Amino acid sequence: ALVAGKRAVGCDVSPLAIFAATHHCDANGVDTEELLARAEDLVASAKPRRRAAKDVDEALGGGPWQRLRRAIGEAAASRPVQDALWFVFAVAIRTAGAKSSEASAEDPEGRLAEPYFLSAAYRYAARLQALRQACSGLAEDSNNQAPLGAVARGLLHLERGDNRHLELKEPVDAVLSSPPYPGVYDYLATARLARQAVLGAGEGYEPSSAFLQSTSADFDSGKEIGNRRLWSRSPAEFVAHWQSQQESWLRSVHRNLTAGGAVVLMIGDGDAEDADDSDKETADAIDCLSSTVAAGKAVGFELIATATIESVADAAHQTKGMLRTEHMVYFRKARAAHG
């Protein structure tokens, strides 16, 4: 939307999603020169000097990742830059952790901390600069000491909350979304784990980022649409709730859309392939394309087109991700009748 010169609105119940969108969309106008200078300084200050790594870890309290956390928390940076440093750290520790063959609650290998952190900082700065060049509305004003973000320029509104209760002051012209796939993941539980990975022990520094200050109540998955926990516990109950949940959030989309507005969704089938034999019949009962189309029509949308993306690879060449069939759905809200 920003690249197309349109005002963008984002809504998600997950603090992690809002945290990521804030930085993907240049919401706060991060000064990239200050960001990179601070990142270099943090790495230099966190790096042990001429002492055995074990002794340094004991003296400073924790390994390289923990030292970076503490340095970010104590950094004398502007608020947008400090929040960006936490985002860079989140990207770095997730990337480093993905290199391990085993999932662990411990920090990734310490020697990866500084190079992964700096790499993430430079990649983030480059992408911000590319976004600003692509979006005329985000172009830096030479009269300003620091860049203005998309929020300050009136181009972006981000709201953390349940989309089913969203009430916009002004309706939007189009909605692009990929709602939860039925029974595939616990979205908020994943976000909570990501926050824990960034926080670590949480000792010796102040987590200034709004994402890191989130409370456990912000990750309550009790009302999460399509969550895997309910699917695993009671597939029949999951199926009973799925259609009403679909209609509920699509009704909100319809309410916040202008007449003639478009909705394009990417949806995916559930995990029938992974279901126990006793649950396969229930798992197969959710045809995600049909259920979404039916829900859209039930709340007043006109179906314009659909497309299905399905792997044709044989079993020997399929990966887990390739097994999931996905669909694109294009709805339109009817225009007001003229009398």
C-alpha cells in the first residue's frame, strides 16, 4: 500500500505482528546512520578483550547474546533507534537459532551473536532506505534533522487488537490478508516464545520496546481463530467453531470496507496429513476454500475469483511445506444502489 502511494492500516492481535509491521513499514522513521553507528558501538562494547571467554562470561553475567541485550537496554539512543535495535536483535537471534538442528530454550551459539547482529542491522537499514526510495511519501526531507516515519506522515495506522472488533473511523478501499489456517499453529504462543527468546534472562537492562513490555495477557490464545491447541484437543469442537469464526472476522472486514472495495485473501488447508487416523475424517471436514467462500457470501461479499496452489511433486520430492494446498480468494463488496 505504501509503495502504491496509499494510506495503510494494519491490525493484528499479536504483539509480535505489530512489532514486525512497525519496522517493515518504517513506522517510526528510524535514523539509519544512528542505528548503524549504535550497532557498531554495541558490538565493540560487548566484545570481550584478552580474557578467556568463560571468565568474561562469568564476570559480565552471561554470554555474548546476554551482553548484547544488556548493551541495547543501556544504549543512549533515540527511542525509535533503540526499538529498532531490539528488532535487529530479534532477527539476529532467530536467524542464528535456525542454524541449529535442535530446538532449544538456550541462546544460540555465542560466536554467532556479533556477526549476526551486525548483519541484521545493515540489512534492516538497507531495506528501510530502499522503502523510502520506493515510496514518495516516505522520502526524507532535507529540512528535517531526522526522518519522519509513516505514522507521523499520516500514511500508516497500526492497531493491536482482535480484527473482529475493529472499528475504523474511515473505511478502506481494499484489504489484503492471510488469515489463520485451520489447526496449523498457535499464533500467540509462537509470539510469546519469540518474546522470551529476545528477553533472555531479562536481567540487568530495561526492555524499552513495547513488544518486550507485553504482558502474559497480551498472548492469551483462548479466542484465537483456528488455533492448533483446540484442533489437537477436540477436532469436532474445532470444526463446530471454525465457520462462525470465519464469518465473524469477515463481517468486520465488510464493515470497514468502502462500497465496491476489494478483499484478496491467501488461505491454506489444515493439517489433515498429520492427523491421527481417528481424526482424519474430522480434519478433512474443513475444506478451507469452500468454508471461506461460504463465510464471505454469508456476510454479504460477492465472489469474483479463486485460484488454488497445489504441489504436483511426487512423494519422494515433497517437503512438509509443499504438502499444504493454498488458495487465493477475491471478494468484492457490492456498491450502493442508486435510486
